[in-house]
Amino acid sequence: VIGRGTKIDNQVQVGHNVTIGSGCLICAQTGIAGSCSLGDRVLIGGQVGIAQHLTIGNSARIAAKSGVVRHVPENASVGGYP
């Protein structure tokens, strides 16, 4: 499910059972593994990898080239590798 107003750039892979909220921006070469849930207004930089079964809260921001292996709370800004 992809929410209204969400923009998905080129070369983005979205796994099975992923829910993407409204007004999100997902930049190029990003991978979102299966059964993840993205809230509304989430910003994901390019070349990000998100592991399976994670929740990314509303208005969260993930820096480019990051690896996400834990849930990200609302309004959080995260970046880097585990």
C-alpha cells in the first residue's frame, strides 16, 4: 500500500507486505525489505537499506547511505550503519 502524495525515485525496491504512508519521499537506490511500515511524511535518502519487519515513524528522516536495523521513532533523524 502506498499513500497519497508519496514520491518514489528510480531503482527503489519495495519488498512484500510493505506499507508506505502519505507524503513520503524515497530517493534512488533504496531497498525496503518485507513487512516494513513507513509512517506519513517519511524522508529516506538515496542508497538506504531497511531491514525487514521494521516500523519507521511519522516524519522520520533517514540519511543517505544508511543501514536501518532497528525501529525508528516519530520525528527522529537517523544515519549511518549499525
